[in-house]
Amino acid sequence: MERLQNVTIEYSLNDVKTVADQIITLVKSKTILFNGEMGSGKTTLIKALVEQLGSDDDVSSPTFSIVNEYVADNDVIYHFDLYRINSIEEAYDFGIEDYLDTTHWKFIEWPDLIIEDLDDDYSVITLKINDNNKRILTLK
């Protein structure tokens, strides 16, 4: 797969829908990994992405359910929050490999435990907050 060159976007929360549109046009894969500290805006950005992909579903962090499923225009979106997963075996216990083998959208927060089980076809978003309370998004 051809890797995306690093793209950096600085934005405020008011601009999150515009940023979601940019991401959808820039990514080369339907698997997107999200990195960033707690409170950096991962779930907020995912909400905007889900909406931009045509879903009317209520988006929330799957912190305890591990995965949420949303119906979009002619597609499905799987939203993972792996923060509470302690081992790759726990991920296998809930059947993560079945989700990863689909051609649907996959948004994965806290992906470190499963990154070695992914093929090379994914994009990575890293979020940080600067001193002006703006988000700094790096997409690669």
C-alpha cells in the first residue's frame, strides 16, 4: 500500500466537521488508528467522521463495550476503544480478528495492543492539544 505523507491540521472544535471531510478524502484505507491522550478529542473526531460518512446513529465511546457498530450510507463503521484491553488474548476473546478482516470502516482508539495483527493497510491519526486549546492532528 502507498503510505500517506504526514499531513498536519490545526483546528478548533468548531471546525471538526470540516476536518472530518478532509480526513475522509485524504485517507487511503478504511482502517484508521487514533492515538492521543485522554481528552485530546479522539471520540469527538470519530463522531464527526461517522456523521460525515452518512450515519444518523448516536456515537459514544465504546469504553466498556469495546466496540460499537454504526450504520452509514451503504456501509458499516466499527468503532473500537481498546483502552481497557490488557492483552491481545482479550481482544481475541471478543473476536477482534473477525472485525479486522472485514472491508468496512474501522476506527480504533488505543490501538497499540493490536497493531502487529493489522496488515499495512491503515492510516494513523495522532491528536494533541496545544497551548491555545486547539487540536493538532497528524495524519499518516
